[in-house]
Amino acid sequence: MRLNEDPAAFEAFYRRHIDAVMRFVVRRVSDPHLAADLTADIFLAALDSAHTYRPGRGTEIAWLYGVARNVVSAQHRRSVREAEVTSRVAGRRLMDDDDLGEMVERIDAERQMRRALEAMRDLPEGERAVLELVAIDQLTVSEAAAVLEIRQVTARVRLHRARRALQQVASPSAAYMEGQA
């Protein structure tokens, strides 16, 4: 991809993927300002790292979700480190009322998915990452494996384990009965 060399190519790439990236972000954060900032950061990171995209390893969106996952994870790590010293308002750019309204609507629309992510928080990181990409972001197992830079068979095993763990949490008596059979 020559996104950093061709403004028209970057614009087309941005338009193709902005909605998917926004959905990815608002599933993971509930603050509209932070969601807007992370979305912009993801496209800046994609522009900076466009030379790393290899079509043979997966689709553009799978690669972009990998970039997005790294940006969102980095933000979560920063937030944890800065929680003691930074107020909620510091560093946020202002949004106009229309932008803020649209971001609030997106966040409300993804509330159920954030609950699902919350239910998955106790899963091991590798299993949770595969499950998020497949079940929530609707990537194929192959695409999720490419995003996480693991083998497809590893992704399938992790997905199976994650689904089984969630079933046990959702219905412990069914899991117990299954173990008794």
C-alpha cells in the first residue's frame, strides 16, 4: 500500500474502513472524545506503517484491526499509568455538538458489545483476543490469526477454549452436567 505517497489512495482507504474502525473503537471505550481520538490515531498509525501491509497475509481490514488493536491497547496501558496524575479533562480536544452527538449514538449502539467484552475479561489474553476479533469484529479465524500473528490452528484452538469457558460461565450447571455425563 502506498497510502503515505498518494493522498487519493489514503482517502479511499479511509472512506472504505472508517465505519469498521469506529465500531471497533466504540466497543472498547465509552468516552466519545477518547473514541474520536483513538480513531484518528489508528489511521495515523496505519499511514505510518502502511509499508508493513502484506496482502498475502490477510485483508486490509484484518491488518487495520491489528493496527487498531495495538493503538487501543497502548491507550489502555497509558490510561492505567496516568490515572493517578491526569484529570479526565486534560488532553482532550473539543468536539462540536454534531460530532459529540454522533459519537454518543455510536457508543450507545455498541453498549451490548461492551458488556460482552466485559464478560470476556477473565479469559486469558490470547483466547480473549481471538474471540473478540472473530465473534465481535467478525473477522474470519484466518484473519484473526493474521492480526495476532499466530498460526490458524492456534487461533482455532484458542477460539474453541474461549467459547467453552464462556459457556461454562453462562451456564455453570450445564457445564457441571456435561462433566458428569
